[in-house]
Amino acid sequence: MNVLAIGAHFDDIELGCGGALARHVKNGDRVIGFVAATSEFSSLNGTLLRKSHEALKEARHASDIIGYQLLQGNVPTFYLEYGEDVHVMLLKIIEENHIDIIYTHWTHDVHHDHRNLALCTLHAARHVKNLLMYRSNWYISDKVFHENFYVDITDTWEIKERAIQAYGSEMKRTGDSWLLYFKNEAVNNGLKIGVKYAEAFQNVRWLI
């Protein structure tokens, strides 16, 4: 099985579907993670809050922890648009690697880059038989994220947690807030399906 996780920024994949990816790796599947943007960004006054080379170094560490092959795009953060350039990047990866399953952002995410990349994925992956959308933040949208597909990550939560912690610069900047949120999410999702930890997705299509 060839699995592709698509994220706008370094750490989106780990937050949104890191446990599922670790489970795929344990099951012997080939897993690729594609991050489209450089992930560097600054505050409104111009202070650099995240450096691209530091984010890439942390992403390589995180991908090693989970066990996926990391591919990197070069779109500037906040400038990821729905268009042919991104479609071509995604199609190339999908076709060259014979992708069977895709995890991507939710199409109604309030983050500009997340939303546009999700829409690009729907277009580029129209022939991929299995497609799930994830959330990698807690921001409220005008739409509801419909959780209708769950993955038991009880045996891989610890891997997901270590992968999130690999982003040391982000942990230093934001504290434990992201880790705490997604651990609580995993616990709550687990309660819904009778396991200790689970990740929830919105199913676009799933062929059995």
C-alpha cells in the first residue's frame, strides 16, 4: 500500500494524521509526506518567528520518528494558492508513486494555505480511490468538520507525541498547547469508538 500525507506546513502532518501514518508504517506500507510551503513566517512587525531551515531540520527528525519519506515544496507561507502549479506538483507525486491512500487538510479550514491545498488535493487526487481529510488546528470555521472515519492509534500515540515534540522551536514558541489539544482530541475520539486513542477524519471516499 502506498500512502501519501499532504500538509501545507511542517508539523501539519504530524498533528493531523501522525498516528495513522505510524500505524501504516508498522503495517509495512510505504508512506510519503509532502509539505508544500517553506513554513517560514514573521510577526506583523517583521520579527521572524519561524526559520525555514530550522523547520526543515525539525521536519526531517519528525519524519524519521514516524518513518515516512519527506518531500518538500517551496511555496512561501501564506501564499499557497489553488492553481496549476500546485496541481502539477501533487499529480507528479501521486502518479510516480502509485498512491492508494491520501490524507490531506480539511477543505473548510480557516487557514488560507490549508484550505487551498485541500482543494488542490481534491482536484489532483480525483482518481485516487481513498481520500481522507484531517484537521491540524483548533480554529473554528463556518462549517462543521464531519468526523466519520476513525483510526485506532492506541499503539502509535507515543510515536505521534514524539514526532510533535520534534518541532522544538514551535514547542518553545507555543508551549504544550498543541500537544495537549491533540492528546485530548485523541482521548475523546477514542472514547467514541471504544479505544484509548484515535484520530478522526472526514471521509471523502473509501473504496473497499
